Amino acid sequence: MRDDETGGLADEGLTRRLKALACTAPLHDLDARKAKLDWADATIYQMAEVALHTIDQVTIAMDFDTGAGHDEVIDRLLPFIAQQAPSRMPEEHVRVAKWVLDNLINVGTTDRGFRRVYGSIGPGGYQRRQFDFKLLVELAAPDGEVYLRATDEAINVLVGALDTDVESAQIAAEVKLENLIARGRLADAKLAAEQARYRTVQYGETLRAKLDATRRDVRSVDWEREVPELLDSALSHIEARFRAENAILKNITTARDETEDLDRKRRAAELVDIVGDCIRRHTRLQSRLADAGAVFRAEQDRQQFSGPPQRATLDLFGQLLVPTLGLPLADAVAPVEHFFHAAAGITAPVVPSLSSLVSLLLRPAPERDQLVGEIPEPELMPAEVTDKFGDDVWRRADELLDLPEVPRRLSGLLEEARRSRQPGLAALVALRAVHAYSPGVGAARRQGDRQVLLAVDDGTLLDDPEFGGADLLLSTAAVERADEEEEEVA
């Protein structure tokens, strides 16, 4: 065997193992985050074990068309959780069960799926790829009820494998179960029987997915070769499993009835229940297989004779864009507005409906990691000097605008400011004079100022080479503080 072939096989095996580890990552993440829960000291709970038990209960409750209800799963989890923390209150046990269930569904994310990055070696070298998967999914029943189903990845987590051929795994599980029973190892036989039941559920999921795809689009499924071969192999598989499981069931029942050991009798009774459940599941699966051909023919007729779409498709480029670009601007506005209103969709309401508002308010907040990584040290720049005028210019402007007795014209103050030859003094005097046209008397009282600058326009125009407008009359007026006014009133 060549090196590239062995390398390819090794890389494929590595990829399978990495995907298998990725499917278990959400379970380990529960134990990593349990210490951060603020509503309970959850370190006593083994969250990964609770998650495995949750997937187990959902898988057992799954049928061909239905699944497990939320309340039903939580009720089955409570005894297991109570065994881990018997001293805690039942309300806390319920909350732990709901928290684990929500995290397995991945509530709070957009698609409610998990994503892990793994690497593979190909012709281009080492490449990073994304593996998207789900563990538990919520589906709606025809009556509107929401139920849970376990995905293939979740079932593979239970049996410790990934992407295994379902039929081969089912046969291997049945042979292993029969061998363990013949050797009297009922404890190991129970585990093998549970894995066989998981594979039975997974086989039904494969067929259900094909039928669901047929109902959506009959052309997406190969009913000429792939599905007929699948149905034939499934019927042969069920026939062989019926014979094997009935023989196993007979042997277990005999072992249960003849043994005197109470522990062995209990284990044999548990095996009888599990194998009996497998037989019932195969019976239901056989009825679905018998109806698969009728489903295909009915969907073929329905989709074939449903008729073409009532509206013809529109060539946006040739029928809208090109003719619109050739129009004058005034004539092109109308078709563009019509297209925009039709393409933009409905307007989102400013206030949501009552049902939407209640759903938004009751939605649990997504859990976020408080550690966001290392915070970079910011590079601080020295503050820029924003004051255009210096302290000397402000001091000189205060002297010029201190007019307690006789008012003065703005033109005279500007001429005196220019004679002092201080840069910017005339501009500061002009700005403060304009600001004094509407003085902040209230602010001056609150700040405790003794006087305020007032400006009055008597209609005289300003004759100045640099500034224009009115030649304001400027004067300062004393400000009476609030505490002095209260003393006078008293």
C-alpha cells in the first residue's frame, strides 16, 4: 500500500474521531459552566451524566412520527438528578433538568446547532473545517404540540461511534447480545440490548428522513434505485431481526423463569422489556415500510399535477434594470419606488403583538462567557489644546468689558482692543458681545456671579473693517443672588 493511501486512511480515521469528540463537547461544556450558575451551587451535579440520561430518555420515547414531550423528559430526569443531590430541594432538581435540556437543544442561538472546528490533511495540506451538528431538535406535531427527537449525532454519542453503517451495526449488536446471553453475562447483555435499541431507532430515522424529503420534493430522492434497494434491505433486515429477537427473547424468558438468583432474575426481566421494545419498534417500522410506496405515488401525483406557478418569473435585469437606466431621472423614480416597496416586504410594527411581547419577555437570556480575553492596553494621546485664546487675552477682555457705569459701543471697544496689539483680543471681544445679546442670567445666578454683560441693539450699524452687523451698546449689570433675595423677603 502506498504512503499516500495509508495517509489518507489515517486522516479519515482521525477525522471520524475528531467528529466523535466534537459531539461530546457540549456535554463536557455543561460541567465547565455549572459553577457559573447564579441560582444554585451546581458543582454537586454531574451535568454530563444528566445530559447523557436526557438523550437516552428522548431516544427511548421516540417513535417513527413522534418524539418526547418536554415535561415527559423532565419527569424522567428528576429521579436520576435527585440521586446526585438528595439534600437539595425538588424545585432545584427541576431547574437543573430544564437547564440541561435547554443546553442540549442549544436554546438562545439562531439555528440551535453546535459548531466545532477540526483539521484534515488533504492535497492542499492541513485545512481547518467546520462540523455543524445538533443533539436534540424540536419539531411540531400536526396538532401543534412541540416534541423532541434525538439526532444521529446524539445517538452516536450514546453508543460511542460516528457515521456507522446502521444495518451492520444493528446486526453486530444483535449477535453480541445473543452471545452475551448464551454466556450468562446479563449485565453486559443489558448494555448491548440498549445499544441495539438505539440502532433500531436510528434505522427508523434514516427511513423517516427519506420520506420527509419525498414529501417536500419527490425529485430530491432517488426512487428509481436507491430507495427501492433501501426498502428491500430494510424488509430483509426486519425479517432477520424478528427471528433473532424472538429467539433471544425466548432464551431470556427461560433464564428469567428458571433462575433462583434474584439479581439475575431482575436483569433478565429488564432484558425482556428492552428486547420486547425492539420487537415493537420493528413492527411499527415494517408498517411504515409497507406504506412507503403509497407515499411516493401519492406525492408524485400531488406534485406533478399541482400546476405551474400562477405568476410568471420576472427578469429583474432585462425587464426592470436595463429599461429603467434608459429613462430620464423624473420618469425612473416611479418604477424604482414600486420595486422597492414590493421587495422590502412588510413594515415591522413599532410595538409587537401581545403574544410576541410575552414570548420576548419570557425568553431566557443567553449565557455569555464573562471572560472576553486579554484587554489591550490603550495608547493614550496627549490632549489637544482647544482654547484659541490665552489667559492674557481673556484677562484683557474682562477689563475692557467691565462697564459698570457708562455703556460703550462695540465699535469703540474693538478699536481699543486693536490698539493693545494682542492677537485675538478683538475677535474675543466681538464673540462675547454677541453672546451678551441673550445673556444667561439664570445661569449666572446659579453660579454665584456678581455681574453679567448685557448688549442692546438700538439700530446703529457697526462700521468696522473686520466685523459687521449692529453696533451694540454694552454694559454690565449686577446680579442679585438667590440667598440675598430670600433674606430680603424674610
